[in-house]
Amino acid sequence: MPVRDFLTRQTVRWLQDPRVMALMDDPRVSDGLVQALRWRSRAQRALERRTEALAGRLDLATKKEVRELRRTLRRLENELARARGEGSGP
């Protein structure tokens, strides 16, 4: 079982526990979780910006550029398949 699946199941089980549900009703806890999620999001964005800047300086492709390249390649392959299919008709 992948770790991610295990953690997801455990989280669901914990969230269904009445003690955890009571804890989540505490505004201090819920506000703390919201702040933690915001912090994580800001940290993730900062890391992505720095990674992209470093990749640019080192002349490396970024994850975004590779994703865009794959999308373009898939579109061109589909267009080529359609063109071959249309050209081979009666």
C-alpha cells in the first residue's frame, strides 16, 4: 500500500474520531490549521519561484515547461494521426 493512501485512510479515521471532532470545534485549533495551510502554500510558492529562477540560470527546463511541451507534443501527435487518417481514405 502506497504511503499516501495509508496516510489518507489514517487521516479520515482520525477525523471521524469524536475526540478529534471536538478538538476541531475549538476556534484556536481551526485557526491554527488555517494559518499552517496558508504558511505551507506561501512556502510552496516561494520554493517554486526560486526553483524556476535557478532552472533559468542553469538553462534547465522547469516542470511547467516540460508539462507544456508534453501537451504540445500530444496535440501534434493527435493532429498527425488525424491527418494520416484523413489522407488514407478512398
